[in-house]
Amino acid sequence: MREKNILQILRDSRYTVVLTGSGMMVESGYPLLRDGDESYEIEKKYGYSFEEIFSSGFYSARKELFFRFYKEVILKAAEVPPGKGFLMLKKLQDHGLVDAVITRRIAGLEDRAGCRNVINMKGTVFDNVCPSCGRHYPAEYVRDSKGVPLCEQCLVALRPQVCLIGEMIDNGIMTRAAGEVEKADVLLVLGASLNTPLCSQMLQYYSGTNLILVTGSEHYTDQRADFIVYGRCDDFLERLAEECEN
Ligand SMILES: [Zn+2]
């Protein structure tokens, strides 16, 4: 499948939704905290696995250690700026080829690249709320606080507005994401296999005509896609953006 043909599909599409997966993050230089080598280092350093420590139970019971881990690992990782893939995605959106972007990643790379109509299904680290008064705080406030970040007014521990392990995705967000996918003629999946939670959740709402998948590795579930492009998402998006300008 030549990029030129894919570009034509995008141009003919009435509504195109993009799903961005962890492959896009890895291309930006973002560490894979849960599955990569990092997970071993995390367990060694904190005495708990990523799954244990980044959970709502741990947040409730062990706030000191939760926030040490959160600042040193989660916020640190989120300092990685959006790479070429995300910037090219924004470019395609500027060309009117992308209507909505949906992700389960919490580093807000799509927003920071300037993409519009982004649905962060699990929230982002950039929003933190006082559970008592509802005041919002930026990530910097959490990062710079000593120990557990507290609300200035209530002195209550803040809650990062992200979905921790074991928590359900917010109903309102889920409905919004499902609504976008239902509207889509074209669904463009970037850097995720179709069996990942993001795709399997969203595909049940999809009844469009062209499911396009860009992925670095083969997986048998991917055969459901109408078009598969093997390789890097950022290079693919860059070729599309260049093609747009011709
Ligand atoms: Zn408060």
C-alpha cells in the first residue's frame, strides 16, 4: 500500500479517528515502564512491581512511596517531549485529515504536540485535583512539592487525574471516545496491535470502511485491518505529510 493511496483514503474520508499506542511513545524515546527493562529496575528500587505501586490501593495506603515513585518515574518519563510522530500527526490534522485522536497513554504527548480534539482515556499527568475542594494543580506543582503534594487550602493530598491500575475508565470519557469512533469512516491505528486494550475496546464501536494499521511488529490479530503498514509510525506520518504538500 503506497502512502499516496492511503492519503487518498484520508482525503475521501468524512471523519477520521486516530488511535495512538505505545509504539508512538517508544519512537519518541519514552521508556516502556510496565513491560520493558524499566520494570525490573522499578521493582529493584521500590520493592514493588509497577502494577503494585501504580495502583489505587497503593495510592490510598502508601502515599509517601506512591508519590516518590510517581515523581521519580512517571513524571520524569513524561518530561520526554513529543517526537516527530506526534508533530507529523498535528501537521496532518492541520491539513484537515484527522478529526479526533484517542489514546490511553497519560503523558499528554498529543496535546503537547498541538493536536486538537484529543481524548485522553486515562487522563494525563498534567492535571491533579484536590479531592476536598476540587482545585486543579499542574504537574510542576506535584513535581516541586516535598513528599506528598498537598492542596494549599485544605492540606489534603492531591490526586493525579489519571486512571491507576485497577481503576475503570471514566464513563463520560468512554462515551465520548466511543462516539468519535462510531462517526469514523477511517480508523488509523498508530503503534499498537489490534489486540491491545485500546484497540479491542474501540473496535467494537467501529463500523467504517477503512481500518489502517501502522505497526512495527506483526501480530495475527492485525489481519482484521484493511491495510497494514509495517515500520515506524513517525516515518510513515512524515511521508504522508510530505505527500500532502506535493
Ligand atoms: Zn483543596
